[in-house]
Amino acid sequence: MKLVVLRSKAGDLTQAIFPGAKEKFAGVIAVGGLVSAVAAVVVPQITGRS
């Protein structure tokens, strides 16, 4: 029962943040860009390349 309640709240939160498909797509693109930027900074530090 607890899982159903938590899942429902997560769905409500997702609907509040991303009301339509266009917003969901923009959110995914934004997160992808952020991950790419972090990787561009972190990977050279780890591998020792400039």
C-alpha cells in the first residue's frame, strides 16, 4: 500500500514539473547537457589529458 501512495505522489510531482511532452523532452535535453558538461570537466582530470 505504501508503494502505491509513494508512486502516486511521484507521478503527481512529475506532472507538476513537466505538464506536457514538450517540457519532458526539454528536461531530458537539459539533463543530458549537464551530464555532458560535467563529463567534459571530470574525464580529463581522471585520465590526465588536457
